[in-house]
Amino acid sequence: MAPVAEPTRQTDPVRLLVTGASGFLGAVLAPLAGERHDVNGLTRDELDVTDERSVRRVVRELSPDAVLHCAAYTDVDGAERHSDLAMKVNAEAVRFVAEAAREQNATMVYVSTDYVFDGETSTPYDEEAAVRPLSIYGASKLEGERRVAEACSLNWLTVRTGWLYGSRKGFVDWVRKGLARGEKLPLIEDQKGSPTYVVELAEAILRLVEGGHRGLFHFVNRGGTSWVELGRAVSEELGIAAPRFRPICARELGRPAPRPAYSVLAVDKYEEATDERVRPWREALKRYLADN
């Protein structure tokens, strides 16, 4: 990993470009950043990040101080079937954006995944842990990390996260809807990770950018749990006394892409850098369900 620059705190409004602004994270991050900065949020229809010429033209014209790159290929199982597309979006296009950011002296901000790890541990992964992705998706995101570091010298920020939910999307809302319909839900019991509320991820990314931090950080809601325990936590927060869950092993689903059995991330580096406490996953879940 490349050396990391010392942080230069940014307190005044700056120009930010958010790619993938209609996606899961981008749709939250762009308006949040817009509350105190000059933000251009571009959707996939407005900026095809796989078109190198368009990327360079747009970044040059907008001349942002930082590019918050949220555009990504996120279909984990689809990546196994369409590996060329996954690599094109998550690695090759990332290089286009990173090089365009470098040409404008803009900070390149990249969002990566806990799936860069193989899951063969039982303690939270920190930023120095060895990487070994099991899936094409994880490999494509790791290659994106490498291309950012290569293209941008010291002026880059990569944030790994995992198990996102929020904005009425993701696993938590799938469970909530299933419970409301009285379904018996099959939930995986042999995978453990860190559930992360997308709003808190967006807040963390913005805090790192505004703090002038560079390099690699992990951000998830603190702690870890399994999918079945997360489902039970959702039912408890909703006051559903007797939820109908069927614990299963991951292999029973027969999904094309292997997932790490353990992908809990450590957030100590983030807390030390920002002097901010990371909310435990159960507290974040309570916050989301109370507000939504």
C-alpha cells in the first residue's frame, strides 16, 4: 500500500463530485454533502464511468476538490457470470476516474468492501490485514483499490464497508417486509459480518473528507453478528414476539459467488483519526427502524 499523506482539515465549503448519485450510497451521500458543500451528483445516465473520454471531460469541466466515487457494479452473484463487466466497472473505470481526479488535483475517494477478505479468521479485520477475495466481485473491488493508490499518489481515500442497509433497501427491509407478511424466512447462520446503516457510512465518508484524511480506512457499525441474529434483532426492535425464521447454512442457497464466513471489520483507526465514536450495529439498527 502506498504511503499516506498527513491530513489537512477542510472547514470551508468545497466542490464535490459524486458519481453513481442514484445508487444505494450515492443517493444518500450526495444530498448529505450538499447540505454544506457545492455538490454535483451525477447518475449513471449522466456519467458513464466506463467512458474514459467522458470521465476526463466531466471532471475537467466541474473541477472538483474531491471526487466521491460511488458508482460500482455491486451484484455479487452477477459478477461471477459477468466477470468482464465487473472488472470494467470496478477496476478499469475506477482508474479512469482516479486519473481524471489526479489531473485536477482532486482527492479521489473510493468505496470498497469487506469481501476483499477470505473470512478465515475470528477477529475483526483491520486495515493491515492480508487480503484474499473469494469472489470475482471482491477481486474487482480490490483491483479498484490498487488502481486508485497507483493513480493518485498520496491524494486518495479508500473506505471499506460491508452489509449495507437503509433507504428502504437491503436485508433489514427484506426481513421487515417478510415479517409483515407472516413469512417463514430462511436466514444464514454461518456467516458473520458488520451490519452498516448507509446514512452512518455517508456521514463517516464526509467526516473523513472534511478532516483531510488520506489512505485506507474501515467503516462499519461496530461489532459483528450473523444474518439470522440480525433478523432476530430486527424483529425485537419491531416488537414482533414470535418471528418465523429458519436458520440455514450459506451453501443451501446455492449462490454462484462464495462469501467470507467472517468479515467483521475493525474501526479503531477511523475512531482514532476522527475522534468520533462509531455506533454499535444494534444501536444503528434501532436508529434506522425508529426513523423509517
